[in-house]
Amino acid sequence: MTNETMLSEQIKDSLEQSLQAPEEEVTYLNVMQSLVEDKADKYIRMAGGCTCPRCRIDVIALTLSKLPSKYVVVQKSDTVPMLTVYENRYSTLLISELMSACEKVKAHPRHDTDGDKPRGIAFIR
């Protein structure tokens, strides 16, 4: 058997093994979105804001519009450790923007009040 044939067989065996190995599931994740969604309810309550679905979504959207997006590709099993790393790194900025958004939405709620129609799409700058 020549060196070329042996090498070809080794490559073939390696490819077969890698095809039989279970694939690791990976996903993409916007770390900031996950962190904001996770913390929104706590900070809305702390600010004394309305917890209706519309106000909650407004707080999340306003907060995310002020934060940098941080997309990462991770194995599904590594999602929580990755979130912890970014939470520690951006904690101050995240809380500051969340509280600011809570106060703005609290001052200018856009949900249905007294039978009025909900107000349209807009961001409070």
C-alpha cells in the first residue's frame, strides 16, 4: 500500500467518524435582549410602573434601542454561562437603561386607558 493510499484511507476513516459523531447543537443569541427580557419585570415593579403587556414591551423595546446588540453563537448548553459573563460585564449599563425606560414609559404610558384606543407606534426619546 502506498503512502497516498494510506493517507486516503485515513482521511476516509476520519470523515466517517466525524459524520457518525453527534452534532453539537448551536444557536445564535442576542445577549442583551435575553438579559433585558429577564430583568424587565423586576425593574418595572421597582419603578412602580404598569406591568401590562403593552407597557412591558415598550420598556423592553426602549431599553434595547439604547443598548448595543451583542449577538453570539453558542452551544445550547452554554447559553446560561454566556449570559452570566455578559450580565457581569454590562450590569451597570443594563440597569441604568432599564430604569430610564421604566420612568419614561411610566410617565407616558401608551396602553388602553378608560376605553381609549392604544396609541400608535413611537419611541420616547
